[in-house]
Amino acid sequence: MPISEEDRVVHFLTNLLDSYNMLVAALEAKVPKIEVVRERLLQEERGLKGRASVAANSERAMTGKRRPKATSLESSVISGGATMNG
């Protein structure tokens, strides 16, 4: 039996990192279509990366440390990742 889109969205949202909690709460008010979830997650990731970059630049300026390469949710979201394919 195929998994409903709503069930896929709920499953996907419940398995995100804590840094996405505010977005998840907003999206769970009314479970949207998967395309809306993808776009909102990509927007949120860009915002998180921007905030992290500013913080990392400040820390590197003070400590001289290099930042580790971050993994990207974007490639998983765009390709439909395993959790999105049911």
C-alpha cells in the first residue's frame, strides 16, 4: 500500500535536526504538500548557513581556526532523499 503524501511529510518533519524546530512547528499547523516543505527547508537551510557563516567568521577571526566542511540538506531535499521517497 502506498504511503500518503501527508504521512511522508509528517515523517520527514519529525526526523529533522533540532535547528529546524521553528520551521517544523510552523509547517505542522497545516500539513502542506511536499513541494512546499522542500522549498521552505531550502530557505531555512540557506538562513542557517548564513547565520553559521557569520558566527564562524567571527570565531575564526578571534581564534584563527578553520571551519569544518558542512554537510548539506539541500542535495537530499532536491533529489527527494530516501526519507521522501517513502
